Amino acid sequence: MKFQMTRDINSSIYNDSLTIRKTVFIEEQQVDEALEIDELESQTLHVVGYDEKEEACCTARLYEKETGMIKVQRVAVLSSHRGKCYGRELLNAIEDIAKSEFNAHTLVLDAQDHAIPFYEKSHYTVYGGPFLDANIPHHHMKKEI
Ligand code: COA
């Protein structure tokens, strides 16, 4: 898998990211479009993974919450591409990018509960209690890198 990143919301990479997010979060998970596409779009770093056929198949965005602390958001793999370790490759790429672009020491994210074991396999740990976001049960998770 090849990863590309952009901060430019007029770029084709951002457009590829949004196409995946619309399919996964808005269509598949029924998240409200107004919640999914928010005011942080132009303040975040968007990462897209392309498979061997150059098809955009996974994405995430990174938000610098505070110096060295990056919030990983909108992690998604197209359903046709799940279970092939693309999600794990995406998390590995995010870690490299967080270090190189932000000199990050900590990654945090809000995990949908069903995805907690997926993040645990990449050594993220849960902290704090449960909460709802877009009506979906979540927990905070973090990883020191
Ligand atoms: N429950 C338990 N384990 C899971 C899992 C799940 N829902 N999803 C993945 N895993 C495990 C895999 O079994 C694999 O472990 P293994 O190597 O020991 O077998 C490991 O995590 C890596 O899996 P991978 O194939 O890289 O995951 P994926 O490409 O299927 O992507 C998601 C996982 C969660 C990103 C994907 O299912 C997705 O996009 N879901 C919809 C959007 C979403 O919910 N995003 C998370 C928002 S917080």
C-alpha cells in the first residue's frame, strides 16, 4: 500500500479521503453529514492509502490537539478491503507521519467500541469511561510513540 497525505482540501487526495469517509461513515454507519464533515477539515492532515491497483481504500486524518499530541480521526477502510491488514498498515503509516510531520510523542483517538480490539492490536490502550459520539458508543484510547 502507498500512502499520500495532504492539508489541501482542494486536492484530489482530500477528495479521495472524503469519498471513503462518505461511503463508510455517512452511508454505512449513518453518521450525519454535518457531524462527519466538520470545521476541522482545513486544519487537519489527511492520509489516504492506495492499493496495488491505485484504488483509494483507506483513510484517516490527524489533528494536532497540542504540541506533540496528535488526535487520530476518521479511521476508515472500505468494506471491500477489510480483513487484509490495510487498517493495521494505515495505523503504522499514521504513526510514522505523526512523528515526521508533528514530532509527536502521543497519539489519542476516540474509538468506536467495536473497533477497540483493532486498536489494541496496535498497542493503543483505553482510558476513561464510555461516551456517545454521533450516537455511537465510544472510549478514549491513546498510545505513546
Ligand atoms: N474486532 C476485532 N478485531 C478486529 C476488528 C474488529 N472489529 N477489526 C480488525 N480487527 C483485528 C484483525 O482481526 C487483525 O488482527 P489479527 O492480525 O490478529 O487477525 C487486526 O485487527 C488488524 O485488522 P485489519 O485487517 O488491519 O483491519 P481492517 O483493515 O479490517 O480495518 C477498521 C479495521 C476498524 C478500520 C475497519 O473495520 C473499518 O473501517 N470499519 C468502519 C469504520 C470504523 O468503524 N472505523 C473506526 C472508527 S473509531
